[in-house]
Amino acid sequence: MTLTEKRAQLLELIGKLAYKKGDFILSSGQKSSYYINGKLVTLHPQGARYIGEIMHALLPPDTVAVGGLTLGADPIVSAITVVSAYSDRPIYGLIVRKQAKEHGTAQTIEGCPLPPGSRVVVVEDVVTTGASALLAVQQLRGAGYLVEDVLAIVDRQEGAAARYAQEGLTLQSLFTIAEIQAQFP
């Protein structure tokens, strides 16, 4: 199956499992007439496979690791790292906590330590305002990593790309909300 075919299959899963219409409050506090529960796709066996394979293919060539804010990014990070293990381009995974844990090693970032300056791409399931991914970016940059890209499954097209650009980041998404709504009106 080609990446284009996998992308089409992934869109079907998003439309059937994750995309819901109704009245919702988003994590940003905004009201919305639709909601995308990305975890219903990222934790689905085929969804995880397609996400891992497509995102792995889209990573800049010098990417050393992918990371993101727990909990939404966790299955995406895992999918990419597992897929990468079967390729000639292994990618490490990093999980970023909102705050340092208060026990053990008190880490904010979990995963194998990487050399300073290693390129890390932040991954996210759905971006709206971009706040969650930015928190991960700040933590990773603070640890000495080079972070210039955010890779999301869905861009709700509500300001995240402009906000990221102000922080020197480029947003790439597998789908926009316009694509999803065109397929699933």
C-alpha cells in the first residue's frame, strides 16, 4: 500500500471514529460545533500503523527524535519509533510532562538522553491554538534540543500555524479540518 493509500485509509478512520459533531468545549476553553478525539485513531491498530508510517516519512532527514506533550502525543511517538525500528532510519521517542514529576529522577522529559542540538520534531494529534505543542517545544528547547517543526494529524486551522511561526516553528499536518469536513459533511 502506498503512502497515499494509507493516508486515505487514515482519513476514513478519522471520519468514522474520531470526528464528532455537536457542542463541545475544547482544551483551549473555546466552544466548538465539532470535536476530534485523536486517541480513538492513534490507539487503533491500523490508525497507529498509518500514523507511524506517514509521519516517519514526513520527518526532516536530520531528525533524531520525536516528542510531545503527554498524553495526546504518547501513542504517536510510540507509533513513529516502532515503525522507524523496521527502517534504515531509527527515530528516538521523547515524552514531555507538563511539570516535572516529584519522585524518582524528577524528569520533565522521558526517553533516552540525546546530545545537545539533536533535532526533535514535536508531534500532536489535533492542533487548535497550538498551546499544548508549544509547551512541549519550550521544554525540549530548554533541554538543549533543536526544535523547528510541529507535525500534527489534524490542523483545526484556528491559529496554531501563525502562533508557531512566531516561535520559529513550521506546522505540517496530515489533514486540515477542511479536508475532513469535505469528506464527512
